Amino acid sequence: MINIEESWKRVLEDEFTQPYMDELRNFLQLRRDQGASIYPPTKLWFNAFNTTPFDKVKVVILGQDPYHGAGQAHGLSFSVPAEIKKRPPSLNNIYSELKSDLSIVNSSNTLTSWAEQGVLLLNSVLTVEAREAGSHQNRGWEHFTDKVIEKLNSEKKHLVFILWGSYAQKKGRHIDHKLHRVISSPHPSPLSAYRGFFGSRPFSKTNQYLTDHEIKQIEWQL
């Protein structure tokens, strides 16, 4: 049984019966049987969906794969659980831009509050193996999250899609810019943040768009 929130189950029901999903399930079971450590824990694979119902989505921040360090991944892109004290470098840069953009300083490293307000923190791939970045790419998750984006694009309006880096921008290439606001910039990774992520002001741009369409702003302060 897939543990996913009811409004998401309604729009994604057909995906769970597709052949690629059976192949994905078999792959994940095989890797577990072979002793692989898979992150996040199984109960958190759909945490982004369970925390941000389809009916409540206002903003989508698209990541790539979960963090692959022990205890870091909890199913929300760029976020780590509250008990993780060491901030990942990309999240550190996100917070630096937030401070520059809106003069907000956050001390918590978990973004659950954002998700609860309607920010879908979606990774393209929902699982990864310990210390093996990208280890579950091209196994089926990308098909599933493509469908997620397609449903959001076609069944909702006035969403903000925040696409950081070329991977996210390619994945979001079919988003209808007439129906939604797309904010693109380089990735917040230390390898690319200085190429245009810093100074991109995604948080104020998001709230301005929401206000323009009479939608409650996101409180970015954690």
C-alpha cells in the first residue's frame, strides 16, 4: 500500500499501476535484500506529498536526489531533520540568499514549516543509497515526478515553480508560463551559487506573485 495523502492519491492513482512503478518497487526491494542502506526511511519517501497536499500547493521547489549522508534525508528537498545540526552547503547558501533578499535569518535546518504552508519540496528522485549520490537515478522515480509536475501544471493555476540549476530547469521545461510563475537561476550548490543564484531574490519574487494573485504569502521565517 502506498502511503500518500488522499488528494495526491486521487491525481496520481494511475501511476501506481504502471509497469515502471512495478520495476521500481522490485529494484528497491532487491537493494534492500542485498543489504543496501536506502535514504530516506521508507515511511518518508512520500513526505513531501504528505506534508503538502495537492490541494494546498502554492510553490514548488524542485531538487534532484535526497541527501546521501546518514540521517540527513527526510523526504523534503534541500531540508534536513531538525536534529541534524550541520547545515548542508546548498541549504546554507539558500539561507544566505534569504537573508540578502528579505533580511530573514533562520536557525532551523528543517524546512517543514515551508512545506506545511504550501511549498512542495520535491526531489526528482525520491530515494538514494548511503554515500552514493545519484544511485537511484533512471530507475523510475523521474517518470513519477514528471507526472507530478504535469498534474500541477495542468490542474492548478498561479503556482510558483522555483527551478535551481540546469537539471531542474530541464525537468520543468513544459511548465506553462502563462498559467504559472517560473523562477529560474543557477543551483545553490557552492559550485554554482556565485554564478547567479546569489542576488536572484526568489523568495520576494514568489511572495510578490502570490500577492498579485490574492494568494497568502509564504512566511519564510522558520
